[in-house]
Amino acid sequence: MIITGAAILVASFVLSLIGTLIVRSVAPLIGLVDRPAARKLHTRPMPLGGGLAIFAAVNAVVFAGAVLVPWLDGSAEWMPHVIANNLHLLAAKLPTLLLIAGGGLVVSAVGLVDDVWGLGPWVRLAVELVVAVLLFIISPELRITAFTPASIAS
């Protein structure tokens, strides 16, 4: 289980690094930069959009796993038994995974819009709350577990 988690972490990190380097070089070409100002700490234009690159990288790894793992032999030695024993459940959870990723995309996009136009903290918080409530309404089986067996919120 630790090896699988480490592989996911490393793959996400590498893709995030590549994505942010690409965004860093492309953003200035399309005017997606934060300019220095009196209330800002940076003294030169800073590229924006790195958060979306990280979001895309992490979700690419998650969805690659969700799509590829069911095709693999469930008895593979590298695969944690928790995953191997529950592969039949993965397809049923894919719509929920898509909902969570969609909510994350909205929140990430609002973060970028805030970087460009300065929406303010209350607008961002309102969007995040609306996304969370909609996710719960659409998929009430979602729970916050914080990677523990017992639910914190149910």
C-alpha cells in the first residue's frame, strides 16, 4: 500500500512539475501574469495558472488509475489487497469521482479568476460552499473521512 501511495505521489509531483513549468513559460505569452503593485511582495510579473496545472496533473493520475486498474489482474503482487479485493466497486464509484473532480475544477477555476480579477475572499468562500453543498445534494453518500476508517461527518 505504501509503494502504491508513493507511486501516486511521485507521478502527481512529476506531472505537476512539468505542467507548472509549461504554464510558467506560456502564461506571460498570453498575458496571464500578476503585475507588481504597492501591496504585492513580488517585484516582477509572476505567471498565473500554476494551480490549474497542479489540479490537472493530480486528476490525470487519479483518473489514469481509475481507468487502468480494472484492466489489470487483481492478483498482481504490487497491488494492495484492499484495491485488488474491491476492483468490482471501482466502476460504480467513477461517477462520484467525476463529481468531485468537477467540483475541484470549479474551485480551481475560481481561484484563477480571483488571481486575474480579484474576486475577494467572500466570493471565493461562497463558491466553495455552493460547490460543497451541490456535491452533497447530488451525491449524499460522500463523507469526510480524513483517511481514517470512521467518518468525521455523516
